[in-house]
Amino acid sequence: MKFVHGVKADITADIVYMMCPMHLLKLEEMIRGLDQGQVLEILTDYDGALDDIPQWCERTGNEFIGLDEAEDYYRFYIKKNSRR
Amino acid sequence: MRRCYFDHVATNPLLPEVLDAMMPYFKDNFGNPLSVYDLGTTARDAIEKARQQVAGLINAKPPTVVFTSSGAEANNFALRGIAVARQNKGKHVIVSKVEHHSILNSARFLEKSGFVVTYLPVDKLGIVDPDMVKKSINKETILISVTHASSEIGSLEPIREIAQTAKELGIAMHADGVAASGNIPVDIKELGVDLLSMAAHQFYGPKGAGALYVREGLRIAPLIYGGIQEGGRRAGTENVPAIVGMGKAAEIAAQEMLVRMEHCRQLRDALIGGVLKLPNVYLTGHHEARLPHHASFVVEFIEGEAMLLMLSVKGILSASGSACSSRALKSSPVLLSLGIPSALAQGSIVFSLGIDNSMEDINYFLEEFPQVVKKLRDMSPFAKGWGPGSGGADGESCYTGG
């Protein structure tokens, strides 16, 4: 797992306490609204996201920048590379 | 026989145009909103339209409205959802003593789960003192929940002032708006709360539909886990017809609000004026700052239940205390919190009016009610000064009113 600190995001989606599959649905929805090169930050406490989000990025051609651990949730950073 | 339905805080009749809006979603448009084919998208679009309509009623953005199955669920969701989401920050919650059971019992549940709850006292008119709220706050406080208006005594609470304090200190503020929303103007921005509960059947919508307003960016844990309905915040296949009905009822309530309020206020004032002509009868709750359709009293020396039964025989339908405590035949904790003696609180009666009532209803009631009171007092040992807590002999009052 790639750990990062101090990544600047263009937009944040806070889905802490939301369960599967909200992390993937929100990810897809938010990425769709971004321009290429922009960075999305997703806040979630759902452990399944540790596998799912990097895999989703690989599958969709977006860049998984890394993960930052907050007190009781994770901050995921994703850069939009795909056209869609 | 004339039927006078004076129990609108228990529930309201459904407006015909609301039923018309709902019908297609019972019949042809029965799809699951999550389905990808057109039956699904039709249902999904209907829910989103209802979300806009409900948001419009309280001047909120549509995504801040989370549909629930009832006002009680919205209240449970608010208290338990915020408690879970903020438990690492602190474990202290403040509620008032005039809350509905769905708040008080949720608070008790939190106490059993390790939270500390302060139950705020109220004054003789049932009003929470915002300074008392300030004094009750400590560094562990994560949530304050105060009803916008009590369904038992109708008093309007100083939500805006309390919300201001909560905001300054970063404490989540919830208002139980079930009795108030749809009946008096509610602007969420003006009110300043983070969470607000609503129920459709309080404004001529169907039962089985409620909503919780959740301020944008406020973290809340779901009460019900499952699918992705309501953005993952409230799982369970949506009650599409009821939600559509709630939306339509909200839209009509927003349009007709002021006319309805004025209609009800006139009837209510006539009712209060007439009832207070009787000796040893007291208005409970605030005299002016109260729901426009609400009149509540305690009638000395007799029991609320007996009045209800005798009135119902005459086609006059009312309540004694909340619908819940009425069935449990116990003194209302809300009335006791106003300092009303227990014996007197037994004589509680609540009339809540609506758009289906007329001045003829009030006149008919005012002819019948004094006879009911007289008949019951003639039978009552308390009226003869025999019972405990009944004051002096021969019906002398032990109470000076609120």
C-alpha cells in the first residue's frame, strides 16, 4: 500500500460511516465530474476500500496516488487520468 | 352525528390530490428505484422529485433530505447516528424534558450504551431556557436535541438561540420538527440546526414516510445498514408511494401554509376562549408562542381518558397527552415537567385542529364540552374535595395555572 502525506485535492467526498459499495459508487460519480489531472480525496472508514479503490483505479485507468491514515478513517487520493 | 376530528397531531387525513399522486406508484409504476430499466428509473425520478419538494418546504438543498419510514425513525437516526459518529469526541448528549418518546427513549438507549444524557428542565410554559443549555454543555458534549414544538403542549422552543450556541461550540444540533414542519414556516438556514426530523402525516401526507434533514458535510452513521438507498445513509427498498405522497404534501403545505395557519389560529383561539370560561381549567404550554392549530388543557378533578370517551360518543375526537402516553394511562412526563401536579396532569386533554375543521365544529364542541366536564365532575370524588392532591374542599383549586 502506498502511503502519502499532505496531498492537495481538488475535491473531497466524505463517506465516513457509509458501507460497501458506497465507496465505489461515490468514487465513480466524483471522478466523472472531474477534469483530467484533477485529484479526488475520499474519506472512508470502510476497510474493504483498501483493496477496492486501488483495484478500481487500475481497472479504469486512473492513478491511485496513495492513502493517508486519519484518526479513525482513511484518506484516499485518486488522480483522474481517464477521459470519462 | 357530526364528526369533529380534533386530533391532528396524532395524524392528519390524507389530501385527495396527495393520494392521486401516490396511486400510480402502487399500480403501474411499481419498480424498484435501484433497477436499471425504465420502471426503476421512473421510481427513482419520482423519489428525487419528492426530495426536491420536501427540501423546498424547509428551504434546504435536496441532497440534505434523507427519507425515512417515520418521524420516530428520523429522531432515532439523528440521535444514534450522531452519537456513533461523534463518540470519539465525547459522550455527552443534551435533550429537553418535553421531548417525544422517540427522542427520550433513544436518549435512554444511549445512556445504556455508555453515554451521559442531560435532560433539560423547562419552565411552566414548557420552554427550554437557552442559558440553561449553555450551562449544561461540557467538553464532552457532542449533540443537543430539542423539539421545535411539543405535540403535547404546542409550545415553540427557542431553537435558533440554542442552535447558535451549538454552532459556536461545534456541537451538533437536532430539532424534532415532526409536529412543526409543514404546519409553520421552517427555514433551515434561519433555524440554524444541523438536523431536523419531519413526518409526512403531520401535514396531510401519508403515514410511513418521514425525513431527516442532515446538513451538508455533517457526518452521521446509518441507523439501518444494507443497500445504497439514500446514498447509503438509510438502507431498505424505498416506500415509493409514501415518499411521493410526502413530496406532494410538502409542496401543497408550502403553498397553503399561511392560509392554513390563519384558519387554524382563528378556530383555536375560539376554542381556547370557550374552554377557559370553565372553572378550574388551565391552558398548558405557551399562550402565544405555540403551534397555531394546537390547544391543550388540564381540567381539574377529572380524568382525560374519561373526557375523551365521552367526547368521542359525541363525535368529538381528541387526545389526552401524547398518543403514546394516552394509551399507557400514565401521567404525562411532559406535563409533570411543567410543574403540574400529578393528579391534575391526569386531566390532560389536547385538541389539535386542521384544515378539515370549521367554526361550526368549534361551536358544536363548545356546546358539548361543558356538559361533559360537568357530568364527570358530578361523579368525581376529587371535585368534592375527597381525594389526594385535589386541593381544598368543594373543588377549590390547588393550581394557579401556567
